[in-house]
Amino acid sequence: MSDINIEPLGSRVLIRPLEQESKTASGLLLPETAKENPQTGEVVAIGDDEEIKLKVNDKVLFAKYMRYRVQVG
């Protein structure tokens, strides 16, 4: 994603979903079909709204069903 220049506007935040574990705490392997959508991510860019209290590289939780999903590359 370093080759792409995306700048969110206003109070928007760009988040890169983090990979989910493929193993449970007890050691069971999860098939791809059993995994949920990623709900944790890393902040890649933030808009210019001064009320946002996030910084780039912060880890965040986000809603399972996001309002906008952008696939780049």
C-alpha cells in the first residue's frame, strides 16, 4: 500500500484490516469458511478533522459490516 496515495477527507479514517488467527486458543485450525470478517485493523491515514483522536499505526476495532469498503490493487 506504500505505492498508493489515498488521503481521507474530513472525519474519515483509512484502516488496513489485520489478518485473523487461523488457530483457536485451544489449538484447533479454522478453515477459511469459518473465519469471520476482520474486526481489528491498523490506521493507515486520517482525515483533516481536528476532533479525531487517532494517529497513524494505532490499532482499532471497527464494525463487522463497514459502511465503505475499498479494495486497492
